[in-house]
Amino acid sequence: MEASSVFSLHSSVSFSSAQPLLFLRCRDGNLGLKFKPLRSRSLSVRAASNGDSVVTLLDYGAGNVRSVRNAIRYLGFDIKDVQTPEDILNANRLIFPGVGAFASMMDVLNGKGLTGALQAYVKEDRPFLGICLGLQLLFEHSTENGQVNGLGVIPGVVDRFDSSNGLQVPHIGWNALKVREGSGILDDVRNHHVYFVHSYRAVPSEDNKEWVSSTCSYGDDFIASVGRGNVHAVQFHPEKSGDVGLSILRRFLSSESSVSKKPEEGKASKLAKRVIACLDVRANDNGDLVVTKGDQYDVRENTEENEVRNLGKPVDLAGQYYKDGADEVSFLNITGFRDFPLGDLPMLQVLRYTSENVFVPLTVGGGIRDFTDANGRYYTSLEVAAEYFRSGADKISIGSDAVYAAEEYLRTGVKTGKSSLEQISRVYGNQAVVVSIDPRRVYIHSPKDVKYRSTKVAKPGPKGEEYAWYECTVKGGREGRPIGAYELAKAVEDLGAGEILLNCIDCDGQGKGFDIDLIELISDAVSIPVIASSGAGAPEHFSEVFRKTNASAALAAGIFHRKEVPIQSVKEHLLNEGIEVRV
């Protein structure tokens, strides 16, 4: 991942143990925390077979490294964190999960005196695995923040994807690997999808061809992994690539490749369409966190008790969806703890426990904004987001706050850098920020009737209207705002969003299909990925949205929770329709 600010800022958003910021609001048992691991520990690489149970981890404190830690521990190894250059030089195996900006990372390495030790370790051909930015830093330099020198181990330049021909950047999702024969830790994962999230990449050349162990196609062929001797690095995230990613980590951590659980031969050939499971999480009247769902955001049962609809425990359901093949899991905290988001320890615990057994990307939204607590202390949205990232989130979803920021930006034409969207994107990178758009359809007779961008609709409105614009809402759909979905999408892309989660209040919970008119309008307007949401009721609705729009992913909730349509049925249908998905 890349961002655009120095991560010395990260220390300013850390929480002192002397500050009692987090308060428990429900019992652990009500989170679904008795969740059992999805696979037996007997499948793990037991470190005793190598005679060494310790993996040295170079974690410089940015983004979600918890998932890497969880994957290492899941595979039976202990972790030693790098504190000094000597820790690198004394390591038996070193993992470097880079998250952030190239220049910022080099500033951290140079400032802590780690650069020389890292260069020496790699050049001595000792066991090394770089992840994402951990691969990019091995090259000579990057153009991310002007020309910035890297470690200089591999010839080549790290440059941004070319989006001039309509390529969506960041590159987010599950893409296919083209693995070279004899590629070591990747030998078992040929023709499989792995998870990428990045805006910059290195390309293969005559000078670095001896290093390249696999490539991936996105716009052009770029380097997906390098390997020579004991030194390996991958542009994708193995800790977020399910069984395939765990297989790669197993092979690196163990000198005995026979202990690896080999994935079946895959058929991946290109970027897959993603199927995402969304869990709307809120506290019920007893204070227990439950997964709920309703029509147009009404989540209470139509009974005399009028209880919050309970469709399961969040950790249990997330684990089941991972097992069923969900490409991502998204949590939406619709309780929000709006007076004190950092008091929402249960939601943080949900992320922590989920990330221990779920090795696909996790997104969380709800209550991420600047706020002042009851004692008058001010907290920035960056502090709130940092706690979610440290708890296991890979992406943060921002809703109402992004609408207000976009309105101000469109009114003034000025990027203040102070909105939650801008702050989080600047520090963690735009690929870590999703903007959730909640519009409602407003029918009109002519595009001239409103100042907002409208579209011709497939089915006329109740009075024969042939056009509609989409009014954006805030506060969970309860309040309309004077901004259209098209204008909002364009504005948040400018402000730093890396992805758009596109809902539709009219379709939510109806099970009649996605709003194709809306999704086509927005996915054609922006150059960042768009996730289609609201309205799925059958597998055919997923193939329809992928055939008719440029949506990169489709999300559903109720049909999965109620077991009306299994995730696997959706994927089998998409495969039968010739639409590539991760199997």
C-alpha cells in the first residue's frame, strides 16, 4: 500500500496506557468470541520441525500489520519485533510487511538506522520475505514522492499505474499470477488469485529478469513477486489471500516444503470480480452486538416486542463467510456509539477476533469522524481510524462525514486537508479509504429539471418520468442533502477516496436486483473501483450488475445471513456465466 505522508505522524495517534479510552459495553460471549479456528492446528507448520519458532518482524507502526501477525501465529510461530539494527542482523528469518509511502518508509528506516542492516541482511542471501511496499523498497528508486532512492538490491523503478486509458487505480482485488517455473515459495500457487491493493508497481526488464518469480497483468504486466536464493518479496498480500496466501507463508516459514498444504490447481487468468459479505452490526436492547438487517434501514421486527432483528453473532458469521468463499468481509457499525466512537470496544474486539481466523480483507465503517468526548478532549478521525486499523481493519468506510466534506469542497473548490477522508487517505493511502454513498432515486421528466447529473432510467417513474437523479443522504438514510450521487462520487475521488461503496435506499432489502442505472452512472464517472450494494436477491443479480456496469465488486447482506443464497452459489453462477471469480 502507499500513502503520501510521513509515518512519524503515527506516534502522535497512538494511545497511552494511562488514558482509559475504551470501555466495555457488552459481554464477550455476545460477540461470538467463542469462534473456533476454521482449520485444525495440525495443518499448521509446526516450528519445531525447523528447530526455531521465532520469526523476526519489521513492523514500523503503520496500517494493519495485525493480519500478518495473526497469520504467523496461526501457522505456529512466535514473533520478535525489530527494535534495533542488531535485531535484523541476528534474525533467522525476517518478514517486512510494508504499508505506507515509499519515501516515508525510507525516512523511517534511515531515521532508525535500519537501512544498512536491512541491505546487509538481504545481500547476504538470508531468509527474507517482503510484502507489498516491502517488495518495492528492494528496487533502486520510486517516483511516488519525486525520485526517492530505495535499497538498491534489484534494478528497476517503482512507478504509478498508468490510468490515462481508463485503468482503475488503485489496483484493488484478486488477480491472477503468472508464476515462473522453479519459483520457490510460489510453486504451489500457479493459476490462483491473490489479493492486491496498490497504486505503484515495478515492471519486468532485462536488468531484473533473474529476480522475477511471477508477474500479474493489470494494464500491463508488472512484477508480482521476486525471488532469488533465500530472498523473496511479493507485491500482493499473502495474509489476505486465503488458503493460497497461507500456503505461501508456510513455504517461506518452513524449510520442509512437504509440510505445506498445497492448494488445488487453479484456473485464474485475470482480475476477478469480488463478492463481498456485509454485516450490519449494532447493539440490541440488551446491549449485545448482533448482525441485523432490514428494509430501508428499519432493523426492528414487526412484532409487539419490536426487538432489533438478530441474524447472528458478528465474529461467527464473518468466519463462516470466509469459509464459504467471501472475497471480503465488511462490518458496518450502525449503532455508531455516536457520542464516543472510541468507547466502542466491542466493535474493536470483533475486528481483533475476526482477524485471527479470517484471512481476507476486512472493512469497517460507522462513527469514524472527529469528535470531542464528555470530558472535553478532542479526538481526530485519524485517531479513531488508527485504532480500527490496529484492531485488524484493512479499509475504513466513511459515510456522512464524507458527504459534508464533499459539499464544502464543491462549494469552495479548496481541499483543506482537515476532513476525515483527507486525513486518513493522506496517512494510510487512498486504497485504505472507502466512501459509502447512500442515495435515493428522484424521478424527473427532463435533465434540465435539476442542477445535478441525472440519467435515463430503464423503467419510467410513477408519473411516466424517463429520468432520475440520485439525492445523497446522511445519518443512515434519515436526512437528505443537496448533492447528487454523481457529484459526490467525483468529489470524494478528488479528496482521496480509493473505492466507493454504492448503496441505494430504494433497493435496500427488496431482493429485486441492484440499481443498474445508478451503478452504471457512477462506475462510468470515476476511475476508482465501485462496489455495487443494495437489492441482491438471486445469483442472477450479481451477473447482471457485472455484465451491465463497470462495478468491480458486488455486496450483499440479508440473503447471505438468512441463507437464502449461499456465497458459493453466487460464484458458481458467475463462473457458468463466464465471469471470472476467485474459487
